[in-house]
Amino acid sequence: MHLGKLTIAALFVGMTFVACKKDAKLSETTKKPVTATEKANDPISSLFRAYRDQNTVSSQFNALQGGELVSSGGNVRVSIAGSVLTRPDGSIETGQVTISMFAVTRLADNALGGMPTQSAFDAQEGLGGGIITAGSMRIEMFNSQGEALEAPNGGVVVSVATDNFNPEMTLWEGVPSESQPRDNVWVRVPAPVTPGSNGQSYNFNWSRNAAYNVDMRNLCPGLQLTDHRVTISASAAFNQSNTQVYVVLEPCTPQGQKIIFSLDRYNASPRWWYANPNAQLPIGYQVTYVAITSYNGQLYYGNATTIATPGMVTNIPVMMPTTLAALTAYLNSL
């Protein structure tokens, strides 16, 4: 599939290996709410928010008149009709609205924006494969009182550019992961993705503040998959609140693409990071683990490259100080 008006780097975030077919179900523990205090006290959450803020476009409009916002890359457009946004109490918003959008175009956007390509799946399923994504973005709207707005009855359309509309593409929404609530995992939205004019875009209805993803399954026949986990030899102060671990790999097809997903679960004692059971690795493939830590105002990173073997445990031996700019460049170079 060829995606139009997307940067070449955007194609590198296209697929993720999983152990099973996507499903709308997700455990109640994964669906748990995340309090503002919990987010505010998490250094990695703060890092993700700061990165998104630096790479977010925004504008203002009157809710009665409607408005529009286009991503910095030009490939994602949000069109808001007049008098369709509602306040938390259900009444129609009539005043000034601020809309913001963070669109993923690079590997670093997935990692440092807290929007990896990993998805959430029904543990009862069992098919090897991956996904191809047409784009991920976080879209939020607030009124002048700071209240989050919604569009439960439609009227806000998001268009993601494409050269070739594929009807198998579906819509997913980001939710917190099970034991590391900052992490984004994907759950299917039971709403269709429709073609834009002449099939030149994937269109869907925005309903509330959230991360959104448009993607489809891509099976890789014959894969043997394995669970995996990561340990870190550095300071024991590096833990689930300040450290995020990702795995980066090149999928079976097409060649040259790279995908990144998070090890979204954590074991405190003994200390290791691991992925949900349905985000396994393909045995025999080269993978690179990257750990990112925000500790006492300093960024650190470490890595380890290995070949996936059954039940493997990989250690990251050294965590080195770095800067956000250097970390961004490193992630985009993988």
C-alpha cells in the first residue's frame, strides 16, 4: 500500500508484530482510569507531554461557526462543523475553542510522544502477523474554561491522506496500558473508516480527546513467536515511573520499514520490563531494545541489539546521559 502526502520516515512506523488477531476487547485492568496526580508524578509521562507540546500544532475557533486544523506535515486535516461540540454537562459549546493535534511522522514521535505502534489484543486469539498503519495522531479540544469537549453526535471529521483507499483499514483509539499507565495501547473503535473524495483520504469521526490510529492487519505466514523481557544493570532507581523500554525491529514485509512498540508491563522484584503476552517477537529476527530514563532532571538511554530466541531475557548493561535532541536523532536513525 502506498500512502500519499506522508514523509518517508512516516512509512517506517507502519507495522507491529503481534501474537494474535486484533480485537475490540481489553481487560478491565487495562481500562482503569489514570488520575491526574498519577500522571503528574511520573517523570516519563512529563517527558512525553513535553515532547508532544513541542511538536503540536494548534489553533482557535468559535464553536458556533466551526473551524479547521491541518497537521504540520499537511497529511492530517480536522474539520469541525458549527454547533456540534458539547461540554461535560452535555450542553452545546458556544464560545471560543482551542484545538491541538500531535501527528506521528517519525520513529521518535512514536517513542517520545507515548504512541508506539503496539496494539492491545484479545488473549483468546492466536494468529501471528502485524499491522500496517495509515497514521496516528492525538487530537484534543478545550473551551475557554479548560473543559474537555466532545462531539458524540458527529460533525468533526478527521481526514488522513492516502493515494489508495483500502477498505480493510479500521479505526483504533489509545488507552492506558495495564501496569504502566502512561503507555498507549490500541483498542478498536466500532466506527467505520470511510474514503474521502476520489479515495484520497481515510475519514473518521472524532468524538473526544484521545489518540487515534488508522490501520489494518498484515499477516506474516510461518512466523514462530516468543515472549521476551528486558533487565537493566544500571541504578535500581531506574524503575517503571521513570523508565520506558521499547523494542525496534524490521518486519517481514515490506523490507526497509521499522516498527517500535513498548514493553508495557513491569515486574518490580526481580526488576524487569516485559510486553503483554500478545505482543511477542518473531524468532530469528534482529531486534534492538532501547531504554529511556528521565531521572532527577537528566535524560539517559541504553540499548542492546540481539536475535530473538525462545523465552529470551536481554540485559541493557549501560545507561548513558543524553539530551532530548540527541535522543530524538538516535531514535530516528534506527
